Amino acid sequence: MPKPILFAVDDDPEVLKAVERDLRSQYGERYRVMRAAAGDSALAALEQLQAKRSPVALLLVDQRMPKMTGVELLERAIPLFPAAKRVLLTAYADTGAAIQAINTARVDHYLLKPWDPPAENLYPVLDDLLADWQAAFRPPFEGIRVVGHRWSPASFEARDFLARHQVPYEWLDVEVSEEARRLAESAEGAGGPEAAVAAAAGVTGAAAKSLPMVFFPDGSHLVRPTRGELAERIGLRTQAEKPFYDLVIVGGGPSGLAAAVYGASEGLRTLMIEGDAPGGQAGTSSRIENYLGFPSGLSGADLTRRAVAQATRFGVEILNPQEAKGLKLADPYRIVTLADGSEVSCHALLVATGVSYRKLDVPGVERLTGAGVYYGAAMTEAIACRDEDVYIVGGANSAGQAAMYFARYARRVTLLVRGDSLQKGMSQYLVDQICSTANIEVRFQTSVAEARGEESLQELVLRGGEAGALETVPAGSLFILIGAQPRTGWLEGVVERDANGFLLSGPDLPADGNGNGHRRPRGWPLDRDPFLLETSVPGVFVAGDVRHGSVKRVASGVGEGAIAVSFIHQYLARL
């Protein structure tokens, strides 16, 4: 943390120099001393310090200054640094104004000039004031701050992006935070749907159109940043260092991370490409309690953090956010085209892109996504849901884990399940926990028919029971964790997929039917059968949830990633 600041202001150069000298002599080791020769320049400097969240412990200000008196400056400084101690330097003739300023400008003390000797007339006073300030001082958060409002989809995306990349940040909501409103008013923006809510919170004009804003520790900020802009500022890599790798892994979930660790640790030049954030769906899990070796369980974020650190230690190069958009074959190379138009080549490619949550196609959901309706656990919203009613759609482990997590904060969590039982898609330990949690309600044979609200979600229309009766309930948050859609569109026409888009591999590949006793897909060019996790294209492998017939568990994904590397070594040995 930077040193707290002692700020002296006086228009007399000799007096200002003497003040600075005495302050540095006594307090220089513990405090930073700053000075200004006029009220307007002092105020400008204080505004910059406030934007950088630099703590100001003391304002020592001369009363008689042109354009702006000391009392006027101290009054205007109160909103910027309300906890700073305020001392007025006065001549004997100004003592009346100084006494009156104790009320108007909340002056803590006034000192008569000259104050010599400082050991008797200056330091004892300042020592007491600074001791009081230190007793109440709480160091400010020094990381990234996100200013926006809760029901802004763009604000949610910025917060979720930072959270998924495990970047600490402070959330400031303009609807409840005076500091957020003040920071918002200082920005200029290009417009957006957040203006109505911001205006209701007292933020108007350009500031209302600028949300969200992301402020960085160096005092700079971004207005309505894109993911790419945020990625650049927090130090993520989106461009490959080399044109060629032994192994390229597309997807940074448990399967991709495991393959990256094993591949790089065994000497393969390895590149991992992730379109969102490492961890995949598992990375958003609030608690994984059945992963081997962690009897107390661990969060998806913890598992991801450990895996990324391990992969990085072995020299894995990670690109994110970056997406694969196409695959070209130029034997013996596999060439991946990225979203920015660049290409990377490799001998072996592992597809571990996992799956995404299936969209809920009912009226109102798409319009309110990010403003009360969320896909996945969206743990960034948990604290905001304190003492509210939360609805979760889904009946598998991810939905159960989300229900348990939100139950810590919400007044009530309602789990909406299409089927008539949790046991069909959920681990028994989760079923037991849900049944024993008082503020979780499970409604079977129930689905969402409509989501309603203007700026944010306000009501849900539920369809339940065999008769499909409709019921309208108030709701502020809906979390959707249903189904699974593979991310394989970029491989269409190149790699064999099943009817649902999952990648076929090994014995699941359709044989060409030539009756030679082999199970080789049509067009297979090699004099061997495909390896267990090899697709219809030699050298292109698959692991994890994106594979046809995979077991949707974290441990199985990790295992497949490790096994795939073994087959990749065999493939490379035959090139």
C-alpha cells in the first residue's frame, strides 16, 4: 500500500517550503508529503488522488489565499476525503473565521502562524490528529474496480469475465454506492441501455451512457470495455508466440488442462486455446465434493487455479480469450484458424471444447439475459441475491451445486426440474444435501413458460404438473443449467460428428464396411485403426464432454485428457 499523504497548501512560497520541510522531517518515513500553491491546483490534485484511491491523512491549508480561501478548499475537499484530518493555518486576525470553520468546514484544528518551534507548536497537534486518523483508517482496496448497476448485462459480463479469470475486483453499484455515482459522473461514454437505471440512481448525462466503467490501480479506466480490452489490461495472451507446435489443445476445461500438463511435462511444445476462461463449466462449480483426493471438496475455481499454475510451470502457452474458427489439413500438419484470422500449425490436435448450456427458448429469456436471467451458476451474483428468492432450472449436478451455493445467501432457492426425481441426473450426495437444506424447494414436473420484466427480471410464469397449469411468481434471479450443446461447429465437414454435434472417435466411428475385419472410417488413409480417442482425421483427438458417449464428470474428463496424450505420443512416433 502507498504511504498516506500529508497535503500542504499555501500561496506564500516561503511558508509552503517551511511547512513541507517540517512535515518531511517529522513524518517523512511514514507519510508522503505533497504541496500546492493555490486552492484550484490543490483541488485538482486531490481529485486525482481520490481517483487513484490514494489515502490522504491530513490537509494543512492556509486561510488567506486568492481565488479560493482555505475554508472553501476544505469544504470542497470533504466529499473527496471525508476522513482526512483538516488543519487551518491562520494569522491572529483570522481566528474568528477559523473558529467558525470548525462547523462549516469540519476543521479539526487551527494553527497560528508562525508555528516555531515545530516541536512545541506543530508536531504535538499533528501527532494527536494522525493517531486518531490511523485508528479509524482502513486501507482501500487497491485492485480493479467495476462501476455499473446490477441489472446491466454489460456490467455483468465485465464482472463475470474478471471473476472467471480469478482477477480480484471491487464491485460498485451506482444504485447504492455514492462513490460509484461520483466515479460514473467523471466519465464520458458512447451510450447504452444502462442509461435508464443509471438515471434512476442519480447518474445522468454522459456518465449514465458510459456504464460499466472499469477503473485500474494506476488511475486509468475503460468505458464499456470489450472482453479483448479487458484481456489486454489484465495481461492475458491472445496471440501465439510460435507458428508451429507439437500439440495444440482447443479447450481449457479439465480435459484440456490435464492434456496440457501431461503433454508439456513429457516434452511436447504445447499450446492451449480457450475461448472464454480456463476451467470450462467445471470452473464455475461452487463445490466439487466427489473428486478423488479432496475429501473436503474444492471449488471449480480452486481446481482451475491449481491446474493453470501447473500447466504454466511446465511451459504450456495459453491463449485466452481466443477461439478456434476452422481446421485445415495439410499432411502431416493440422492448421487451426483463429477468430482474429491468424493460424497456428501442429502435428497433433486435441479437441476438448466441452459443452455449453442449452438455451432456454421461452418468451422474455433472451431479452433479460444478463439482467436477472443467467446461464450457469454466475457466482458473481450470489451476494447480490442475499435475502431474495432465486430460481434455478436444471436437474443435474451443476444445478444441484448451484442450489447449495445460493442457499447460503438467498432467502429461498427453488429448483425447477422437468422430471419427477433428482436421482436420475444428480449424484446422491447432492440429493441428500438438497433434501436436508431448509431453504431449498424442489418443484418437479415444472418448467419456465415466460420471463417478464422491463429493465430486469421481475416475474416468472411457471408451467407445472401433468395438466400444465400456469402460475405467475415474483422473481429477481433465474439461473439456467440445462442440457449440453457441443462446441464443434468449427469442425463441420472436416471431422465426423454424431447427430447432436458430438465428436465420434475410435470404435464409435462408422466403419467403411469393406469387410476386411478392420473398423476404419471412410477415407481413413492409414494402415491402422483409429486410436481410442482419435477422430475420423488422423492426428485429431478428442477428450471430455465434447466426445460422443463421454461420462460427464470432472474426473473422467481429466482422465481422458491424460489418456489422449498417450495416444498422441504413439501418433507422433509414426510420423
